[in-house]
Amino acid sequence: MKFGVLLDHQYERGDDIHRRTGELVEFTQHIRDLGYDSVFGIHHYLSSLSTPQPLPLLSRLIDHSGDMQLGTGILILPMGHPVHWAEEIATIDQMSGGRFVLGIGSGYREDEFRSFGIERRTRVSRMNESLDVMRKLWTGEEVTHHGRHFELDGVRCSVLPAQRPGPPVWVGANGPVGIKRIAGQGLPWIAPSNVRRNWAVGNLTDYRAARKEAGFGEDGAVFPIHRDLCVADSFEDAYATAGTAVRASYGEYVQYGMDYFDTQWEGIKHKALFFGSPDDIAAKIEDFAQAGFDHFVFRAQWLGLPIERSVEIVERFAREVMPRFRP
């Protein structure tokens, strides 16, 4: 069982990013020393919030992260050219000594696609072709590629990743069609944080069945999931600590067409959040682990929550919950 942290590096416009980055460095050092296994960054362009880009941020954190995996959760792959991504990711994988995890997704925000001059309907095919091109480039061999979106003619990647044949790739998807496609590729599916328990568990069952049907075994397979975490004496105390902040963070998504974060908040609040006592959280982890999830990536930061509260959350989890799942 592995436990990681998803950094929520989204801030009000005009916030001091230099100071915030310093907070994230100290936060990363702290989770490293507490025994967490991984740390991930998020990715968006043109956000309503000030959102530092993940690859420069993760590069800043390399020397402060010990032997934790570092990764993107997720990188919106259609927004860049695969040559760019291949060399950027190979560089950070080399800099980290082979600890990078490439979490990718196809994106959903119309303003991002429109501003990049990309048709939103092509996002999945762009993501899949980009990954194919990147993997070809990571072989170190000369690559000629004539695809739907990209053309390469006898070129070689100038830097190769430390991990061979490349860093592990996890793929995010929020619907059954996308999840089945990921299973057919034999890639790990990153289950999202905001979905209710039965949806996450049911789709993992379907994903595993589709993966098996496609001929992929589970030796060495990874089954990651994102969850929002707040450990306190009870659910009520946890929600009193972080409820306003977590709802404010999800409220930002409403402007992108996700109004269910408003209309269905009560259901999300009780059936998606990992909020509660150490016993409550341990029971939730055990439940999800029995379904097959084995790498929990927790978000303990939200819009407006003081970093001191986030530190308290990850400390209490490490002290009172994590040992129950470690030898």
C-alpha cells in the first residue's frame, strides 16, 4: 500500500508565488520525512486561479523529495507537442534519478483548447498519438512518424529518460468509455477524487475486467486513486476544519461546466471525501483497498486553508493511520 500527496498549487490571483513555492518546498520536505511515497502536481493553463506550472515546480522539489516518486496528476498532454513533452519529461526523469511518474489526461476546459488553437473533439486522439510519439522518441532511435496530428521525419530525442523504456504512465478519465480505453492500452487508470465510493469501486471492477480481457495481467500493475483527506476527531470536526476550503476549491470548477459540484455537493461531501477520525479514514482505505486500489494520492490543501492546517492533516495521517497499513 502506497500513500502520496497531491499538491494543490492553486492560489488567488495576485498571491505571492515565490512565498507559496517556499511553502511547498517545506511541505514536501515534511511529507518526505513522514514516510509518504509520492508527491504530485496539477496542470492547467489560463485558470481562474493562479496555477504555477507543474514541471518547473516539480523540478524545484527534486532535491527536497528524498526517494519519493514525483509526478503529474495530471498533465494535459494534448496542450503540447510530443517532442516538447518527451524532452521535458526525460529531463526531469534524469534530474530526479528516475523517480518521475507521468500522469496524463485529455483535458476538458474549452478555453484552453480554444486558446491553443486545438479542436476539443480531437483531444483523445491527440493524447494517444502524443504518447505513442513520445515512446518512440524515448527509444533513442531515429523516429519517422506520419500521424493524424504530428509529423516527424528521421529525428532523435536529445535526452532520454533515466527509466527505461520510459517513466511509468498513469491516465486519468472520468467516464466508462475513457476508462475502458485505458484498460485496453494496459495503462493504469487514475481514479478521480470527486466521485462517490460506489462509482470509483464499480469502475475499477470494470477496468480490471477490461484489462484482463485485453490480455494484460496484474503483475506489477498499479491502481491509483485521488482522494481529499482531512483527519480529525470526527467527520464533523474535519469538515469544520476544511469544509469551507474544500468546497471553495470545487466551486471553481462550476464555471467550467461542472455545476454538479454545487448541485450535488451534499452527496460528494459524505460519499467522496476522506474526512473523519483516524478509524474512519482507516476503514475507508481498507474498503477501497479490498476493491483493488493500492496507491492513494491525497489532497490536503484547498483554496484558503492555511498551510499549517495541511501540515496537521498529513502529520496526523502519518502518525495514526499510515502505520496500520505498513509492516
